[in-house]
Amino acid sequence: MDIEKNFNLEQLTGEDRELAEALGLEAYIKLVKYCGGSRVYIKKSDTLARGERNAEIKRKFDGKNIKKLAVEYNLSESSIRNILFR
């Protein structure tokens, strides 16, 4: 069955419809084909940005400014150390 030709947004309800509206119907259908029937964890947007934030912290580190970075990024000094030295 060729779902792309026979399927439209009006056939969806609730969260499925919201997701299809957010992604677009074509992307929603791809997601259903790839993950249909399984549980999928979707990260929060701030988690996606964390990698770039951590790289920026590493670039700004001068060997002695952990406290300043902690204040600037609203993180604990321990968190800054973990980012820098893990």
C-alpha cells in the first residue's frame, strides 16, 4: 500500500495530528514508517544546544576562569569542571 498517495492530515486526530502538523505530513509519514509501534525518546531543545554551549565554554577557558564561566553560564563550578575535564 502506497501510504503517501492515500493518506491526508484529516485522517489523524489528537497528538498524531499535532505531530503531523508540526513536522509536515511527509516527515510524519517517514517517522511512522521508521519508528511506528516503538517508543521514541525525543530530547528537549536545550539538550541539543548543550553540545555547542559546552564547546563554547571550552574555547573560553583560559586555565583559571572557572568561577567566571560558572556565573556566565548559570552553572555550578563543578559542572564547568565536568565539561572541561571529562
